[in-house]
Amino acid sequence: MPTRELVSSDARRLALSGSEVDYVLVRRRGRRGVGLKVDEEGLTVSAPATMPLSRIEALARESEPWILRKIAEWSTRKVTPARFVEGERLQFLGGGLELRLATGGRPRVERRDALLWVVSRESQAEEIRRAVVRWYKRSAKEYLGERMRALSQAARLAPPTLVISSALARWGSCNTRREVRLAWRLVKAPADLVDYVICHELAHLRHMNHSAAFWAEVERQCPDYRQRRARLYATDHLYRTF
């Protein structure tokens, strides 16, 4: 996706239907229109650097029913954060890994079929969390790299530079230096949804926008992308538990 320079990010409040909704206003140099996003963090409004606040909030109010509906939907999608205890189920490529814990010996994490073994010196949740996150990041670099190479070849594109990120707000991005950033948490999603995100970013190598030509390229690479995108939107909160 095209890179736009961040100018400011401010917490504000917007009056909607007689109540006030907290939101984050993100201003970026080079942005043309106003964009709205509602996720587990709440409402984010993205706008051009020089657009007056009154104009931004007027445009946001035009989408009042959508904003309130999405906020209500997210309130019912709260997922219990991972506790990193014995027997806990963790998402990985759409399936579940059962967490098994052991103390003593060299700290390490090993996957054995559907079990994820964590050996640590102490059975503290934070130490276990750090070890599990390191394992997920390594696994993401390996798996996402393999899929990037395979899908690039299928699309007749030279593989871009892959950067594994810790982003929470977006699964992927692409810039004009042919760098594709993918969030390591994406490896928790089913394989076909991972492929959709990668195809989306690869399409940006030919079209650095969201034009009709861009979406035609996404469809060429991933014919059922609409269904996959809808499933990702409906389930992506499950992949952000840690």
C-alpha cells in the first residue's frame, strides 16, 4: 500500500446521536480523502494533513449509522486475552495448538504435531508469552516467506523484500521500494486467508493504489478474494489475542 507521511495522531471525541464517541484522528501528508476504521481499539479517522477539523467531522457524521453499528459489533467480539497456561489453545494457520509447559533445562519452544511445548526456567506467564511470541515470529518469517515466493512466481513477479512486522492495525503493506510488510500474527489465520493478504500486497507492486485495475489484479491472482476478504474481516479479532 502507498506510504503516506504521518503528521499527527490525536485522541478526540465526536458527538453522534446524542452521545460522545472517542476516536483517534490520524493526519497524513499526501492523503486525499477521509477514511474510517473501527476495530478492537475503537474508531480511527484518517484525513489529509490540511483538512479542517470541522470538515473531517462533518464527513465522519455522514457515516454515523455505520460507525455506531461497527462499534456495537466490536463490543460483542471481545476475545479473552491469552493466559499462557497449560492446555490453552492457540491459533496457528487456522487450527489449534495446545500449549504444554515444562520447567528446567535449556529454554526452548518446540512444535510436536498439534502440541506446542514451552520449556522455561520459570513458569511465569510473561516469560512463556515472550518465548511463544518468538516462536510465532520465526514461524511467520519461514511460512510467509515461502508463500510470498510461491505466489510471486505464480503472478510472474520478482519476489519483493519481505519484512515481518508487529503491526496490530493492518495485516500488510507495500511501498515503492518493493518492500512488503506482513504482520507476524497473520500466521495464526487459515492458509487461504494468508494467501489473500499476500496477493493483495503483490497486486500493489503493479498498482500502488486501490483503483479498479488494482482490484482486477487481485482477482487475477486470487479469484475468490471477496469471500476470503469477508472471512478475514469476520475473524481477524481471533488472531490478535497476543
